[in-house]
Amino acid sequence: MVWQPKDPPPGEQGSRTIQLPYLNRFESIWEYEKAFLADRIDFFSYIGPTCPICGTLHCYRQITPYWRYAIELFPCFKKKRVPIARFVCRRDRVTFSLLPIQLIPYLQYTAVAVIGALLLGYKCWQMGQRGFFGAMIVLDPYSNVTAWLIVCWLQLVLRGFRRAHPVLGRFYDLSGLRSSERGLAWEEVAGYILAFGWKPDIAWVPLLFKLLHLYSRQTRQFLFGTASQQRLSNSY
């Protein structure tokens, strides 16, 4: 995990906090939390000896983690705070954190929760229903997921797919996908869903994690959402 030279220096972006993806093989955010609390995650081996901010050897050190809520919807509703590892670059005095790939920057609902809700909505949309409301009805009422929230998630995921299209097109057949001139977000997202092989009734979670890993390995960015260092110049 190295800060990309093509990116402006953190100070020039008006942010002193950096969010980097933490690629891992945990099957859920709860497994990550359990391993973190048991001190079974070697973050230093993951990052390596070079500071991802300034590029200097042995420059960064770990500091107190911060806690944020994670909300899962599948297989059942669960809301809990999870720890996020934080570090500081001694030279530039910039803090960076490792956000697990299961999470989305500045979103409490996990990537599995967001995509799972959209798959439910997509299934309803295929049956001629309004996908936003159909998915909302199926989900746990305690999750506080509304039709409007699913609309926001649809746009969030669509922006991520559009941004990642050139990268993902090297690994998936996206040749037939084009931005919908009629503004049908469900139709456009459906094209990506089909290309990735996701279906509501199959084990799609491993396929999602495969996609998230692939994109973050190639770009060292998040597929969905906007990291803190990019929020001043990009819409969320």
C-alpha cells in the first residue's frame, strides 16, 4: 500500500487524514473485528516497511484506533461498532487509516448490505415493480433502510461502476455496457450485475469480495464511496 505519486500530496488536498483500503480474506466485518480485538492482524506486514505517505523507511507508527459503526443486513440485521487501525507518518504528521474492504468510506452499511439490498431491488425491478420499495419491504424493519436510502445506494454504486469501468473492463466483459441516455439507473446497474455474475439466489458475496479486491489491488482506491482525502474535490 503506497501513496500514489499521481495523487496530489495530502496537504494540498486540504485533508490531514488518509483512508487506504485494507484488503483481507475475512468472510465478514465481524470476523475482522474478532481478529482485530484478539490482536491477530499484522498490519505492519501488510503495509510493509515503507511509509505509504512519504515513502520513507520505518517512518510511520501505529496510534490508537478509532471506532465506527458497521451495519449488516445479510444474513440478518446487525449493528455494532468496529475498530479501525490508524497510523501516523512521523515526517509529514499525516494520519492514515486502513479501512477493511468490507466497509465503504463514510457509510455505516457494509458493502454486502448495500449490494444485497440492490440485488433485492433489482429482482423486484425485473418483475415490473418499483425496486426501491420492494427491497425496503423485504429488509428487516429495524435496519431503518428506506426507499430513498436505496435510491442513494443505487447512485453510489453506479458512480463507482462508471469510475471503475476502464479498470474492470480488463477483467470482465463490459463491452456492451454504456451509460443509459434515458437515465434508467436500474438498467445500467443491471448490465454490471450480469457481467459480474451476481444473482440474488446464489452465493454472490464471494464474487463481490473478488471484485472489491481486484479493483483495490489495481488502483489502491475504494470501488464504492469517496475516501477522506478525495472528498473535497469529488462528490460522494
